[in-house]
Amino acid sequence: MSASLREYLDGYAAGQFSREEMLAALASWPFEEEEFDPAHTFPVDQDNTASVLHAALLLDRISDDDYAEIFRRRNLRKKSH
């Protein structure tokens, strides 16, 4: 697995991973807490956050179904731990 969520999503968009591989990887991806500074009005380039995944949805790099399935699996993992 790549250390960068953006890089992984780029690889998926380029066809390096199957949909099932992508779903499994992102369902277990270790998202970081997002840094928030109200004095900083510009977006930060923080990687490995849920916002990066959400941006991939908005940019049509993943589908609505992919996004829903990733979070469905993440929730199942939380319940089983």
C-alpha cells in the first residue's frame, strides 16, 4: 500500500488496481485527523484524510457507489474491533 492516499487514488484512476482492491485498501486506510487552524484560510496539502477521499468523489475519480461502499466497510471494521 502506498503511503499517500492521493498517490493510491491516482494509481486506481490509472488502472493499477481493481475496484475490489481499491475498496479493500481504502476501507482499511489509516486516515489522519485533519489539522484545522481558523487563521489559515487556504486549504492545506494534508494527505491521508477523509477530505482527500471526498475530493476524489467530487472529481469523479471514484463513484458514489465506491464512496458509500468504502465507508460501509469502514463502519463494519469499527464494529468488529
